[in-house]
Amino acid sequence: MKPKIILASASKARSRILSQCGIPHKVIISNAREIIDYTKSPQYNALYNATKKAIEVSDKLKYGFVIGADTIVSLGRRQ
């Protein structure tokens, strides 16, 4: 069985990057609610949200690899 790759993101840019790399995939948009904890680092928040998205989508699947991603923009000490 060929591995099934799922992108748990509504980002057309991320989907386009996978396609440009020759990686066949399916997009399933996560319904996970993103949160920002201002007591944590931007890296922590991005990883937390990406993981939350991937888990929410993977819970609906029987098999496959799920890619979750999130972007946080920060400037200085502000997120």
C-alpha cells in the first residue's frame, strides 16, 4: 500500500510546496482551535498548534502520515 500523506492545513502555499516537491497528498483542514499562550515562546505556540491540528485530523483516519503546521510571527518581545 502506498503511504497516504495528509496535510492538516488550509494553507494553499503549504500544499503548493508539497506538490512542487512531487509529494502527492490530500488536504484535510483541521477544526482545532488555535491558541496563543503569551507566557510561552513563539516556537512553543507554533509547535503546540501544529501538533493539535495534526492530532485532530489523525484521529479521523485509519492510516497515513499527517503533517501539521503553524506559523507565528514575532517582533522583539511581541507575538
